[in-house]
Amino acid sequence: MYFKTNSPLTESFSFTIKNLNDIFTIPNDTKVKYTEEKLKRVENEFNTYYKYDEESEDAILEAIGKIIKEGKYDPLDLPKLDRIHHLKRYTQLSTDDKPLSKADFVKFYTVLYRDFYGPSLPSYMTKYMLLKFIRNRYIVFITFDENKIEAVHVPISENQYDVMSEVYLVPLKVNFKIFKK
């Protein structure tokens, strides 16, 4: 028995090994410590192959702006979202996870979104996923390996102010040449 596929395999063996190595070697005392260390490794690896600068951020922000102009979905504006839903404050009051509840705004949402939405990305174990805050408002997921940037995703919702509205990860239409060194 075999599975027929029309798409080529895009998995990176070396990044699969790196992900497995991270699982077994990064201290797992708390989610915050684990995520901080994982993101350091991911950022170092990203910087080995690619660049992220003002031009990259502007291009990503422009792609997010196009989604906003369409008016069908809201890219999650995290400061606005937090002012309405008070998720960080709620976590401080309701959890025993002290490192998470004491984390600053960016760290809190980075840990939260990486753990919630990272595993739903197509190449979660075979590539690395870098999270970046765009102008301290939007969070994006940059999926990459040693050969290419696979995608840049942003979380969106039909109505980010409605707590019952679903959140989706959508790929942004970005020219990946902006990341070339």
C-alpha cells in the first residue's frame, strides 16, 4: 500500500533532526523557559540563512494591510484584543504558571500563540517556525528551512472582538526575496 501524491516532498531532514533535538535537549521546566530557548535557537538558525529587517517588516505590514482593506477578516491586533478580553490579566489571576503570568506582553502572546497555533502549521516538525511581532501589534509565523521560506502566516478572525469567533492562520502574500541575505 502506498499514498499517491502530486506534490513533491518539502520536508527538511536536517530540520526534522533539529526539532527532535530541541524536544530532548531544551529544559522543559516551564512553558516560558522552553519557548524562549526554542525561539532563540530558531532565530539563530533563521539569521544563518536569511535576514529580517525594516524592509521585511514593511512588506509584511503591507500584506496585513491588504487583508484589512478587504474587510472580510481582522488580522488579530493583539494590544486591542488584550484591552477587550484581558487575556493576560485573566491568566495572571487564574493560573499557577507563574512564569507565564509574569511574562511581559510580547513574551506572553508569543508563548501563547506558539503553543496554540504553531502545531497546526503544515511543516511543524520538518521546518522551523519563527514568530515575529510586527510593530508590537500583529504576530506572524515565518516557516523556513535551509532551502527556503515556506510561508508567512498571520492569525485572523471574522470578528476579533467576539470571543466566540474562530481564529485561523492564513498565509500572507509576501515576496520571500525580502528575506534574502
